[in-house]
Amino acid sequence: MSMRRTIRILSLLLAVSFICTPASVYAKPSGKVVLAAKSQPDTLDPTIASGRVDQWSHHALFDGLLHRNPETLNIEPWLATSIKNINPTTWELNLKEGVKFHNGERFDADSVKFSVERSLDPKMKSPIIKNIDWVKEVQVVSPYKVKIITHAPYPLANERLQNFVVVPPRYIREKGNEYFAKNPIGTGPYKFVKWLAGQYIEYEANENYWQEAPSIKTIIFKTVPDDSTRIAELLSGSSDIIFDLLPDQVAAIEKSAHTKVESAPSLRVAYVAFDAVGKGEKGPFMDKRVRQAVNYGVDINLIIKHTMLGYGDRTATAANNMVFGCDPTMQPYPYDPEKAKKLMVEAGYPNGFECTFYGYGGRFFNARQVMEAIMGYLQKNLNIKTVPKWYDTWPTYGQLIRAGKATPMHMGTWGSYSIFDAEGLYPYLMHKDGVQAYWYTPETDKMIEEAGATIKQERRKEIYYKLQRIVKEEAPWLFMWGQIDLIGINKRIDWKPSKDEIVRFYDIKLKK
């Protein structure tokens, strides 16, 4: 037998051995890790949740059809073993066999069809429907093959499907949506144990996970709204990982022999949005000269330096610097108080005006301090007196924004649903059908729609670059920065944050 043939046979045997290795061979999950965040999920039903903390919870319980490698950021097969664009409006997916939901229910093509149709059902009132509304129909070809038919050619099927999780049809039909939201099951690496609202969610390792079982047996995901309390928990060892760390807290954590800070640039942009279309009463911010004046009149670079202690990546416009479609040559508004005052005079507001300014704590780091700094600049340079209205967490604040009531100006952050493409921003925040849009025009709506239905990347880039120039001119936001995530970690933990702002419980391990 030739050496080459021998190697081929050995390679085949090794591959078969790997595929057939039973879960029992792997080390059983052990230990407990406690995570603490500022806010809790709105719901554990992934179809009706829109918050970032919700997504973290979902990645523990559910699997997506595709998966983003947190190190390379490449999108890889997951529940779908392959995806192929067989014609401009048809994607064919082969599905992994042998996967089961936590209750033993089989994952198959019907699961995918049900999950998509449930997300598109108007009765669900999904706040993230735009993540899947590009789908016209799901056709079941065989038990483990589906075709996804789109309304038009869609360039971001891979990006969207790596965030789209699959839910159990039989379980939801039997138990109902309300029960499922409080007692979720998926195919994911962790099983739901209990949720004490406002306190914590407990997860237990899925030892029969279709991948290797998770390393950690128990995950406790705590809600700790107070910033100082989260720090104290980390330093005392009560929590192992804390999120929403503020820049001025970094030094205290780095001084400890047992804790450290991990930082990562994220897709999340921080901004202040103006009511430019009159969602509330008609007001000054419907004049672009006033909006431009605010951009000239607030020194964002100084706020990044002093208030954020350098933890902010200045953005020229609304687009995060890491997304496809962001023109790297675009420059931000310079700080120019005299230019700001001149624009206010031209707009008919030489003596300024008074307005309400909405703000929230949520995923906006140092939000109160940032809000106060902006208010100071507005008063000093534009004679705009703002009356603050503050919300501590996202759920109530998000409802206010989506209802079009956060006028005439409000603070916000946007993480683009972890999509490294401008499609993750513009349809939501700058299109007439956007869930949080306070500025849009017929011209730019058409551009956004074309970019979202064009396969050729060069054409898409051309559209987005032009759109970005228009956005800068129209100044619908006070453009600020891309957020840098700061996370406090006990040194016994082996884990690093990803740039897509997804916390994958499955990747958390204890150092040996």
C-alpha cells in the first residue's frame, strides 16, 4: 500500500472518529460564573426583544443559522451547514441533523420556517422585524433543507442569519407566546433555570449540546443597576464579569491583584438625535441650520478626552468607522462656536430657545456626565436652554423613542444588531419606516432601499458614501463617537470581549 493511500485512510478514520465521538467523552461542565450588568432583558423571547442585554441572554439559550467567529469576525456555518445563493432572490440552506431543543423536540426545516414566519407575523409586533422582513417566504425542500425567498436581491443574508435564532414550533404552539417568554427553550449551549425579575437569571449547561458541552456548569446573570455596587461585587469576588464599566472606574479595577479591565471597540455609536421631521410639535430642529449649529457648538473631542477619558472613537457622521459603507475620508464637524452662533442667527434664533432634552443610562456610558457637558455647551455657545428628562434604563426609554415622543432631542446609542454594514443603521434610524427615525427624506429613503437590494458591493459603497455626505450636511444628529466597551473581569476567567458586542456565555472558561 502506498504511503499516500495510507495517509488518506488514516485521515478518513480520524475524521470519522471525531464525528462519532460521544458527548460523554468530553469533560463535564463544572463551576459557576457570575456576570453583572446594569439592566435586565425586556423578555427572553428573542422575537420581541430589541435590547443588547436581551441578545446576550439569547445567545446562551438559542442558536443562529449562522455564527460569527468572535476572533476573526468571519461568518461561519452553525445550525445551517451551508448557504448558497442559487439565484438573485433565492438562498438555499442545508441544515444540521441530530440537533434537539432542550425539551427533546427536533430541530429541522419546519423549525426554521416557523421561526421566520413567527417573526414576520404582525401580531407579534416585533421591534426587530427589519432584521428579517427582507424574507418573502421560506420553502421546506426536505426535512433538513430550506429555501429562503427574498422580496428582492438582498446582499446581507449571511449577516442577518448569523443573528437570527431558531425557536421550537411544537413547544410554542402548546404553551403559547406568553409562557415561552418566561420559560424559553432553544438548542443553545445553556438551559434556562429561573428568572427572578430585577435580580438574576440562572442558566445551566446543556450537557447534550450538539457542539462540545460548555465548560461552565452554572451561569448567573445578575442585574445590578448601581455602578458602584457592580465595582464592589467584582472587587469582592461576588461577580466575575461586570459590564457597563465607566471610564473613571478603570483605575480601581486595575489596582487590584485579582481583577483586570478588558476593552474592545464596538459597533455602537453614541449620538443625540433631533426631531427634524416634526414627530412632536414643529420646532427649531426642523431647520438644518440649527442642527448644524449644535454640531459646531459642542466640542465632542474635548468631551471624549475629559468626560470619556479617551474611551471613544470619534465618528464623522452616524456611521461607525468599522462598518462597510463608512467613508474613511469623511471628517467630523470641527468645534467652531462662532460658526454656530452665525447659523443660529441665520435660522432666526439669535437669542436661542428652550427645549426638552431626553437622556438615559442604559448602554450609554457616562451618560449623565455627557448630557451635562452637552447642555453646558448649548447654553454657552447657542443660548439653548435644555430641560433634562432622565431615564435610567432602556425598556421604558426605548418605548418612548419608538413611539416618536422623545422630542425635540434625545440621547441614544445604536449597535447595528452586530452587523458590520451600514444596512444595520440607516433603515432603522434614518428611513421613514425606521423604528427610531426622527429624520428622513424621499431621496435618502430611495438610496437606503437601493443599497439594501443591491448585490454588487462597489455600487453599495457608492450609494453609502453619497448618503453619508447628505447625512453630514443635514445633521440629523449631534454626531459623537463609536463606543469602546469596558468590562471588568476576575483574573480567574479566561474570556475576551468581541467587537460585535455579543457576549457568548459558551466562550467563557475558567483558567486552569
